[in-house]
Amino acid sequence: MQSGAATVRDYVQGLDYVAVLQPDLSPAWIDHVLRARGFASPRARADAFRHVDLGCGFGLTMLSLAAAYPESVCYGVDASSSQIDAAQRLADRAGLANARFVCARFGDAALAEAAGADYVVANGVYSWVAPATRRLFLDEVRRLRAPHGVAVVSHNLQAGWLALLTTQRLLSDAAAGDTASGFAAARGFLDAIAAAGRDPLIAGGAKAVAEMGQSYGEAYVAHEFLVGGWAPGWTVDLAAELAPLAYRGATYLDLLHDDFGLTKAQRAAVAAAPTAAAALSYRDIAHGRSHARAIFQAPDAAPAPTRLAGWIGLTAPAADVGYACVTPAGELDFDNALARRIVALLADGPVALEALHAAAGASSEAAFWRVIDALLASVQALPTDAPKPPEAVARLRAALAEAGLDLPYLPDRHGTPTRVSAPGGA
Ligand SMILES: C[S@@+](CC[C@H](N)C(=O)[O-])C[C@H]1O[C@@H](n2cnc3c(N)ncnc32)[C@H](O)[C@@H]1O
């Protein structure tokens, strides 16, 4: 008989994560959300910034930023030498001297070289590592962020994971060690229970896990929820851990307008919440998402002088734009003359929001932003910066192709892709 104690693991060993790029970790995207909430960008100059990706995996997010913004310095930090080596090879092939890598664990003194960052981002780390590592990770976020800087931390949300909690627990207890073979054995155990058909809770979970593996690969399943600290939580708890930094909302563009994200009754419930914590937790429940990337900034950050900074670009040809979409709150119809004028103005490529505003002739600020936010919510447009496709982007494109990395897109300015990549999770 084995000991009944659950194994305390830290992080998956010997199994690399999938190579993905997260466009919402780009300065253009983050700044757009900040300005929508009334706060200024941390960038003194649009093109020159320091960006740190903690737990960067294969580094595609920071590599594409380094290529698109040659004046920036982009750091990728990860404990996995195979992933950092692969990222370094891509940077070398693409000649990206401004892409720097630190192969180290959170808490290691070597990370200090990345300090003073305008942006510290981390996708798939906070809710996935063991508690002691999570504390070191949060210390790094605090240590590496410049006082004026922004932190974006992705986290798993309990409200969206309820149906899989029991399955994950069983899988986690069944996985011996942090190894690929341990995870494979746990999958076999789960599948055998599901095949026996006696436990409806597990059968549904096993099916969902199998579908996740088919869509994104087994490595994704292991990194998503077989790692030691897998703990879907609540936005309010992450915000409390990063206090005194102020929470500025998630990077989701379909939540920029409250009436896109919540129904009228849900907005009334938020307004009636007796505490700020209840309002935030109710939002988690109402949105029902399993994952979010949360933006934090110093509480005394300067207000945005205008929301009309930055650029916006269509993600598809103007002729293909649909003037209706489904948001979390329901159907959104924005088929009107102003929306069509704005799309026509964007037909030839990204446009500065200020110029777009001047040319669109909107009857009110609210009407203008409703169209812009609807285009963003439906991912038919994305925030970007002045297009200056540098040669480095072409070199990175070639290096990725040579490495056989099939990215759905590599945006020139990390914000005007032709398609948004899956998976949306960790
Ligand atoms: C789920 S993956 C996400 C990778 C990347 N951010 C992405 O979105 O593609 C989590 C990453 O965190 C790294 N990691 C886990 N624990 C770490 C630690 N203690 N120190 C540094 N990196 C760590 C892993 O090696 C892994 O690459």
C-alpha cells in the first residue's frame, strides 16, 4: 500500500510547452486597455521600452516584440534550458541583439539584469507553480518592474474551471513526479475510470481532457493542469497579492465596455455589491472564464491625457468585416454609417486613433468609441503602433519557418495579426 500523502510537485520536467505567441502581452495592446480605463502608458517613447517575459517558454512573444521594435530591449526568463536554448537560436538566426535570455529560476540573482522594466509579463505561471515558487515569482514581478511600469499576470479562474476540478485533482494525485511518464500514467488511470462509465463527473472531465490534448497536444495538458501548483483562483486574491499595485482589468477587449461584458441584470448586481471584493468576484462568476491576463500598475499612475493615443488596424480585409458579433452579454449589432466610414478609413492599413477620430466625423465621443470597441471586441481590429515593419520581422519570420514553427501569424507591430492564435488558456 502506498502512502496516502499527496505529492507536492513544482513544475513539469522534460516536457516542453507548446510554442505560442500572446498578442495581448504587447505594449500597444496593454496601453490601449490602460487608456480605456483612464490611465497613461508607461512608455516614454512608443518604440523604446524594456519588456520582461517571466516564464517565457519558447519566447515567441518577446522575440516578435524584439523584432518589431528594434529599439526595445526584451528579456525572456525561463528555468527550462531546452526552451531558452531554442529561443536563443531563433534570436541568433534572426539577428535580434535586443532579445536577451536568462535561463534561471525565479529568485535567482541572475534575473537582476532584467530590472527596470516598463512591462513585466507572465503567461501561464502564477496559477501553475507550487506555492513557494509562486511567492518567488511575485517577488520577481515586484523586483523587475520599474516604479512607473506595468505588470500583466495571467491566472486561472475558479469560476471557469468548476466542471474540471474533480478530474484535475484525481489526475494530479495519480501523476508520480513531475515527469512526462508520470503524467502519461495518470492519463491512463483517468481513461480507465472513464471507460468503466460509472462516474459521470469523471467521464465528462476525461472527455474534456482528451479534447484538450487533441486540440493543443499532450504537452499542453501537462503544462495546463498537471503542474504542481495548479490552483484556479479569484481575481480579488491575485489583486490582494500584488497590492499596493492597482488592478486595471483584464486584457480582454470584449470586456472594455461593461455592457459588452455583462447583461443589464449583471451590471445591476455589480453596482449593488456591498464590497469591492464582492463586485470583483461576481464579475469572475458572471464572465465565467477559466483564464485571464490581469493588468497592474502603481495606484498613483498618471491619468491618460487622451484615449486617442496609439493606432488601430483591421485583422481582415475591410470587405470581410461583419457589423455584428456575440459578446459575453449577448448580440452586438453595430451596423451603422459611422462604423462603415471607420472601416473604410482603415481599409489600407492601421491608422492613428487621433487621425481616425478627426476623419470619422462621429456625432459624439461615445459613438466613436462604441464602434472602435465593437471592432476590437469582435477581434476584427486590434490595437497597434505606427506601422514600421522593420527588416528584423522578416528575418524572424524566416528563422521561424526554418525551425518549422507554424505560427498562425507574426504581426509586424505585434498587434495587427491576421488571425488570433489558439489556445487562449495558459
Ligand atoms: C505554461 S508555460 C508558459 C510559457 C509561456 N509563457 C507561454 O505562454 O507560451 C510556464 C513556463 O514557466 C516556466 N517556469 C516554471 N517554473 C519556473 C521557475 N521556478 N522559474 C522560471 N521559470 C519557470 C516553465 O519552464 C514554462 O516554460
